[in-house]
Amino acid sequence: MISIEFHTADGERLQCTAHEGTSVMEIAVAHNVPGIDADCGGACACATCHVHVDPEGMARLPPRGDQELKMLAFAVGVDDGSRLSCQLPVSAAYQGVVFRVPASQY
Ligand code: FES
């Protein structure tokens, strides 16, 4: 099992475990992480699974794909650490990575 952490905008910290291959979005939904609505179900068509990742974490994630970049253009508060969590299938490299939920998603 791989452990990742979600930080909500109001300071809550949620430690979650996941099987390899499960998307970060699916983990968030399964653990009722507030602010991750995932309206399109992971089809990379809504940007309601937007999260922020610090530079150290970003170095452990795969690069953004073209569709992810297009959808991020519709998200609020996008920065260098922005990711769509449905596009992040968990691997062992994700162990300990923190995903912060933007305040704009509440
Ligand atoms: S769940 Fe819709 S873009 Fe990620």
C-alpha cells in the first residue's frame, strides 16, 4: 500500500492509503476529501479534481499531458504545482506526496 496525504484549505490533513494504479482523484473521492468533486469521473473534462503539489512532489509525478494542460486552463488559481488528480495513477514514487486542495473548490 502507498500512503499519500491531502491538505484541505481549512487546514485538515487526511492521510490515505491506496493501491498502485488507482488515481489520486479516486483516492480522494473514496476518502471523502472535501473539494474534489470529480464531476467528469476522471475523463479529464472538468478540472474539479484540481490539486496543488509542492516542487519536491512534482518531481515525483509524471509530466502533464496535453489534455491535462488544456483542462487546467479552465481551473482557478493555477500555478506551477497544479495538477488534475484524475490524471495521476499512483505509483510507489508517490509515497508521502502531499496534495493540497485549492480553497476555490469549496
Ligand atoms: S475528474 Fe474531471 S478533470 Fe479530473
